[in-house]
Amino acid sequence: LSIVLDTQGGDNPPAELIRGGLLAADEYGVDVIFAGDESVIQPNLPANDNRFSIIHAPEIITMEDTPAETVRRKKNSSVVQGIKAVRQGRAKAFVSPANTGAVMAASLFGLGRMKGIERPGIAMALPTTNGSQVVGIDMGANTDSSAENLFQFAIMGRVYAHRVLGIKEPTIALVNIGSELHKGNDLVKQARAYLETLPGFVGNIEPNRLFDGEVHVAVCDGFIGNILLKAAEGGVAITTSALKKALTHRPLYKLGAAMMRPALRMFRDEMNLSRFGGAPLLGVRGISIVTHGHSNADGIKHAIRVAKDAIDCDLLERIESRVQEHITEGVFKKTK
Amino acid sequence: LSIVLDTQGGDNPPAELIRGGLLAADEYGVDVIFAGDESVIQPNLPANDNRFSIIHAPEIITMEDTPAETVRRKKNSSVVQGIKAVRQGRAKAFVSPANTGAVMAASLFGLGRMKGIERPGIAMALPTTNGSQVVGIDMGANTDSSAENLFQFAIMGRVYAHRVLGIKEPTIALVNIGSELHKGNDLVKQARAYLETLPGFVGNIEPNRLFDGEVHVAVCDGFIGNILLKAAEGGVAITTSALKKALTHRPLYKLGAAMMRPALRMFRDEMNLSRFGGAPLLGVRGISIVTHGHSNADGIKHAIRVAKDAIDCDLLERIESRVQEHITEGVFKKTK
């Protein structure tokens, strides 16, 4: 079972990302194909270890590259070549910390869309205060979605929650600014009519309640999803900053904080979002996983874990067959 | 200087909201007119205190009432009657924890729009990690805005940051999912062209950076603004929940936490969002302040403080004259 790891395009240097790949190989028993500059990758690999190989693709996609340019002009980039390895069957999945738009474009172009899916969406398992996880979809693959897109995200997200997170009858909610029926922008109001035809749909969810673990799948436009993620990150940052300020306000507090070190370390580990790295782009015909640009070795390791879980539970086939069932049942038509 | 406080429509009982009004009267030297059910308000007021009066308007606007219904059918609600008192000059400002859509509708209908402003926007001063504040606008008055709306929000938000927060040359940024020029949805891309004509415009801001205090005014569509606020709230909630879990994980930690009580209290006070209650609806011809539905007495007190600050610095007149300058300079036309 081979997984391609893109060693370029993240905020961390390739050596750190490669380290994540090596950790994942040891921990999850996967083979890793490192895509990037061979001269950079080679020195970071153990000698004579046939679990590892390299795709030499030194072109780097920057945050400034538009999705279209990426696919058209940077053919020898680690993103384009990594996706190609998946298409050709040399690997089962692709994992990348690069520019999301570029990964999306290369995946769409290189792997193609699933039948019945107009636009792929990023599904991300988010932490909640009750210890469960909630699948947010779309967390940023698209910027202007239609109600039909949201409907398809919901179907795919539900399969993900069921197969990968092991939730028996996942509930679906629509991300909105209020719980009341009449609330929302035009897109949300249109999408609601579509979602109401789906099993498990329970209504609206406000982003502050999202992290309570009340629902299993939260559906939104990718622009909203990305704003939501980054705003929650901001909320985490102001809280930890206030805590730090309070704990260091007086020398006495610092002493107390030193005594509490194990508890504060536990807190820090709990808030280490690397544990939630790795989000599959659902709706393309192959497993393509995006990770946060900040991902360190741990984040990469976790993203490879997400890839392996998706492979192990036949996620693609399950989504494809669920979408086909919906097409056969005529739900796709009914909602048009 | 009289301010109308709506005692209905919040999550807390009228007595708690009234207490906030009494605190504000003592602390800021304002007179308070309480709008709501006289039989509920009267027993909560000190006897023979001429700083306080009552507008008997017992109809309550619920979260289920649509904005249009509110204004048309609930004429004897505290929202509609409170706004009326401002229009008639009996009070200088209106403060309400009720349904935002209802306050928006009543304010638009009762006070009218400023010349040159198509849609009012909610401006909220948000906390940052460096101790400064950033004005977010629109934080939820509208759900589907145009690029022109965002441009007008920016102008009004900048006057607010300058006059109320005392920032000399406020910078303006556009809330977006990336810092790069090509990022964003259609609305954001269109709005960018408009905003670039404004003094102080510095580009995009991602919601995770919003709380760093790097920019003074952050402009967005009201749906995005409300999602952003609630997601940040969610981020605060998961962080404090993880901290609590860690601090109570072992009896020993509980002892340590007890020793650290002053520091943890300082942290809790710092994270008490009541200190940020009260956001003016800018663009209507009167001062109308919305507060969080959860607002307790402290939150209401702070919202009245926001009202008083707006009155003291002639916020309305300042915004009106700035908008007129822009009209005269032809900027409004140029951008069409």
C-alpha cells in the first residue's frame, strides 16, 4: 500500500515533511513515495529501505500560483506528478500541504470527477468538546457553490462520517447563522430544500454549536467553511494568549504554572491541531488529501493516517455507490 | 442624555437586563428609558429616581418573527416603540438584545437610511491578542450584500474606528480566505476593486489573523461576519473546555488550580465577552445598538457605554459628513 507524500509547498521545509512520512511508515505500515526534489529528499531517507521511493518533480507550486496555471504550466511539480502516480495506480493516495486550489485543480484534472458529482469538496473531521468529531464539508475546495453542490457535499460527507469515523446513522446539518428556518443567505435557503430530502438531516447548525458535537456532518459553501475554520483558529489563539498572559502575570503564578506543568502539557496536546491534519477532497476519482500549510511532521503523519483509513474502508467505492443510489432513486432529479 | 433600553427579547429575564441599565446609569451618568412591560419593569426600578422612565410596550419579538412581520404586525413591541422614541428625539439611542433582524428592520423603517448608504451594517469592536480592538463590519445585519454595500461598510467602519476607538489613521482590510490577490469568492473579488480606492486599505485579512490586531477595520458580508463571530466563539469554547478538562484531570491538578485561582480568574475576566457587548447599526439616521442575545447585566451595561460613546463623539454626523465627502469626490460614482 503506497501513498505519495508531496514534500513541497508547505510552510515547513521538506526535511520536516519527510520526517512525517517516515513516522507514518513506521506507525501505520504504509510505503511512502516522496514527491519533490530528489537531491533534497534522498539525504533524508534511510539507506536501502525499500518502503520508500522518490518521484523527482522539483517544480514548486507557490501560494501565488492560480489553480489554472498550476495544471497548465507546472507539469513537473510535485502536485501534478504525485496525482499522476495515483491515476496510474502506482500509489493509492496523494497527501499534500501545498496550496489547496492547486491540489484541487490537479486532482480534478488528473483524476476526474465521480459520476454525479459536479464539484469535489474538502471533508475535515473537526474536534468537539464532547470528544467526538464532526465532519465539515466543504472546508475550502470551492469559493462559490450552488445548492446542488451543497446537497452533493452532504451525501459524500455522510458516507465519510459513517465509513471513516464509524458513526452508524450520521446526522447532517446546514451551517447557518441561526437555528430558525427563515434565517440565512440565499444559498443556504435554497440548499435547505435539497437537504431536507436526505436521511439524517436535522436542520441548521450555528458555528458556535458546531464544536459541541451535536451533529455528525456540517455542510457549507467552501468559502464559509474556510472562514469558519480560520475564525475558530483565531478563537483558540485569543484564548491561549489570554491564558498565557494570566499565568505569567506574577512571578507567583509562574511558580504555580510550573507545578501544573503536566496539566498544561495535557492541555497543549489536546489543542494541538496537528491531530486533525489531513482532509480528503471528496468527489474525485482517487484519494487526494490536503493538509494545513503549517503542518509539521506530526500533522503529515496524521494526514497519511487519514489517507490510509480512506483506503482501508473503500471510501471511494462507498461514496460512488451511495451517489449512484441517489441517482437511481431519482433524488438528484427531484431536487432540480 | 437619555438612552432607551429594550428589556425584552434577550435570553435573560427583564430583571437582569434592567439591572444592566441601572448599573450604566450609575457608572456613565446617563438616563435610561426602559421599554417593555411596565408591570415587569416598575418593581425593578428604585422608587422616585427621575433618571429612569418607562415606555410601556409589552409585545415581545421572538427569534421566530421575521424582520418584515416585526415592523408590520408588532407595533407595540419594545423594539418598535424604542426606536420611535429615538426618532421623536425623546432619546438619543436605542439598545436591544432582541433578534437582530427585527432591530434592523425597525431601525431602517423607523429611523431611515443615511443619504448615500444602501444598507446599514453592524460594526463590532472585537478583542485582539495585542490588546487593541478591530472593528468588524458587517457582523450580521444583512445576509446577501453587494460589493457596493461592502464599500459603504468600509467607509462607516473607518469613521467608527477613528472616532470611537480613537485610532488616528485606521487601516481597512477585506475578510478573505487568503492574503493573495486572486483568492476569494466573486463578492470579495468585486469588493476588492472598490476598497482599493479607499485611504487606509491594506488588502485581505484571514479570520485567524483578525485577532492579531494587525488591522483596524475588517470588512465583510454580514453572513460571513456572523459565521466568523460564532466560529471564533466556538474556538474559545473548545479551548476553555480543554483547559478545564486538563486542570481537573487529577485531584493534584485541582489543588494546583486552586492555588492558581487569581490567575484563572484573571483569565476568565479577560475572556468574558460581555466586555465587548454592544454593536451599533451604522447607516441609519439614529443610534441603534444590538447586543448578544445572551447578554447579562454587564453586557447590557457595556452596550449602553457603546451608545454613550457614539453619542459623545457625534458618530452619526461624522459618518454622514464622510459619506458626503465621498459622494462629492465622486468615489461612489467612480466605483459603479
